[in-house]
Amino acid sequence: MKSPNHEIAKTEELVNTFLSEDFPDLNSGELENELSGKVSNWEESTLSYLENTNPFEKHRSKLVSAKWDFRAYGGSEKSIISDLEEYKSLQPSANVMFWEEKTLAVKKKVEEKKKESIIESLDAIRRNEQEEWRKEYEKQLLEWQLKEIQNRREQLLKELKEWLDPLQQMKEVFDELGIEPGLLWDSSVGKLSKQDISFLKQWAEYLKNNESVRNLCELMGRLHKEQQSHHTEIINSTVQYSVIKPDIYSNEEIIGIKLGRDLENVIPQELALLSDSDIALLFDLKYVENRLMCFSKQGDKIEIVEENIQKTVSIVDDEKMGPLIICVDTSTSMSGAPENIAKALTLSLSSRAVSQKRKCYLINFSTSIDTLDLTPPKGIHDLIDFLRMSFHGGTNVAPALHEGVRMMLEADYKKADLLVISDFVLYGLSSAIVSQCKKQKQENNRFFALSIGSFGTQRVDEDVFDQNWTYDPLSGGISEINNVVEQVTRK
């Protein structure tokens, strides 16, 4: 029968099997770290539970007390009967009649044998019945421990399934959008609600595998025209693994003989010295000198070992893409399908920006604004909360542009591209904001406009935006507008 430590260590293997069978498509470094932490916490709590909980504590205490009584007073008919009663309370089906008959047989021979021989026989009977009692106690304790480990393991797998179910649904949604889901996973992903998932599905319906959106994200990339080059980097990583090591404080099995005076583990040959009064003094002398031969016992324990590993890897330097600022219109005129399309586009574009390791700043606007800097530790949970918010007031793009220009002055957002997603049912811009935008364009910033449907009641000053696009909700195509309408991408 496997030891509890072995069964606990086996849990990680069972979890990996569970993941490969039930969630074969989930793959993320963030997810693996989170799972590893959950399994480690489970192992620690399970070990603590087994160490501090013993349903057979009363029997253990009785057994220890009986062993000390035996060492002090040896065997007697009364003490043997008392031991057998406790043994039977632990295991009602135990065959104690065998020991009772042995005790009666010794009692009948009182007149036939010397007193010393009778005492020796009773000692042997008590010693052997206590050994059977101990074995039964350890057997029942081990069976309980293994059962508890299995129950707790099943609970762990159930909790992991509940935690991973929304992630699997989210991955399916992201697959439809053509987005790598692991990019935005963080420790809050497991807390996504069914409503969060429904919002993702709703937005994904508008952009299922839309090639136009992918092309738009590439068109907005600021490419630093650098030739590909190679450089080496030293990557430091920490690897954790479980190691089974000897535990000198655990007495699970006999591993040898040692000299000492541990009376509980003294070998029978030494105890035989006490059977003869002439040589019992030798036992006392060896006890005083700490030279009694005793069984050496040992168990195993699990230790988590961390190892720092350094790897030198060759890195290909690809062309880099600059930061991205997205302004999404949630005014009253955008209510319904236009707003959902705008948010789906924002979800797709911001996710792709993160996948390209680009800084991404989101601005939700109507007549006022709300913002989100989508950089770690921000993740999908923060993005969903941001996209769920709507102002449903009038339309004023000026505060959003002003905030975008302010961010372009920050070190992380220099040379950023700014995209406004709106129906452009708005009035013209003030000369002050137009002047600010033109000034930033001289600092290598670019401004883009994406209209849901055709542009609204008034076009924005053409000198503000470098390029204007329209998104056709029916075809899913994105068209670029210049003096002549140029079809860039159409599904």
C-alpha cells in the first residue's frame, strides 16, 4: 500500500492528466503558474490536515500507555485482558480469543512451571498481542489517510474544473476573434462571471475571424524599418519540483540497527537479557552507556526544491510597432449594434496590440471620458469591465483627443497611433484641439478615424486624421476613404 506522502506527490500527475483530457487546448504560462500555486497550496493544506487530525487518537494514546506499562511491569493476566479489550474496540472483528486461550493455558500450568517461566510466557503473550494491536492501528490510520487524500483530491479537481470552465469558454470566444487568449490572462481570470462570458460572446459574434480587423491592426502599426538582426540574451528562470527525502522524525519503516537506549525500539535479543536475573545487570549497563542495539526507523517527506536556471538564447529582432491609443464612442447615437461593433473592434484591436507587445491605452467617451491603461497587471477582467461601461449621452470627441494628446507626451506613448471609433454624429472640433493634434503629428504621432457605417452628419477636420476608414456592418469590410473611396479590405 502506498504511503500518504507518495499519494500526495502523485496529485500533480493526476492534475496534469485531468487537464490534458478535459482542457487540452488551454495553454498559457500565466495559467500554468496559477495551477502550480493551487496544487502546492493543496499539498500543504492536505499535509497539515493529516498531521493535525487523527480520528484514532484515543486508540493511539491507549496503545502508547499500554507499551509503557509493559516496559515497567511486564505481562500479567489482567494487563493482557485489558489490552485485548482496547484492541477489540479498535477492531471488533479481531481474533482476540487466540490470545485469551494462550493466557489461560499459561495460568493452568502455574503448578507445573517455575514462576519465572510463567512471567516470561505472559510477557511474550503481551508483547505479541501489542504488536498485532499496533499493526491494526497503523493499518486503519493509513487507510483513513489515503481515503482523505482521495476525497480532497476529488474536491481539488472539482474546484479546478469550476475555475477552468469559464476560461475554456473564453478561449472559444477568443478563437473566434483570432486572438491568443493567454495574452490577457491574469490571476483574476478564474473570477470571470457567466455575464462576463456572455458579453465576450456577444461582441465576438460581430467579428468572427474577421480578416479586415487583423489587417486594420497591421495598417496602424508604426514600423521601425530595421533589418532583422540577432542578439543573445540570458534568461533566468526558477524551476520548482518535489523531492522525496528521508525524514528522521518519522518512523514509518525499519532501515537498520543503531546503538542507543530507545526502549520502544530495542531488538528482542537485548530484551532477552532481562529474562535472566544474572545477566540483567548487563542490560542495565548497556542502557546507561547508550549501547543497546535498537531498530533504526525512518520515513519520507516531500520538499519543494527551487533551482535557478540560466539559458543563453538567440533572439531575432523583428520590426517593432509603436503604442496604440483607442477612443471608443459610447454616446446615445451609438446605442445598440453600432456600440457592440465598436466594442468588439476595441476588444480585437487592443488584444492584438498586447500580442505585439505594444502599449495600449483605451478611452471611453461621450461628453466625458473613462480610461484604461492595458498593461500588466491589467488583464481581461479589467478590459471587460471597461468595455461594459457606456455613457449614452451626447457626443464630444474633443475630451478624448485631448486625453490622447496628453498620453502622447508620456515616455511610454511617444510616437503612438490614435484611433477614434465612432459614428461621427458630432459637430466640428475647436481650433485649439485641432492645433494640438497637428502639433503631435509633427512629433511622429498619427491619428486615424474609423466610422461605424458611413460618416455621420459632419466630417471631422480632414487635417486631424491621417486616414479615415468606414466599417460596413453588413459585409464586415473596412474601406479607406480619401478623395476617392479605396477598398482596402472587404470580407
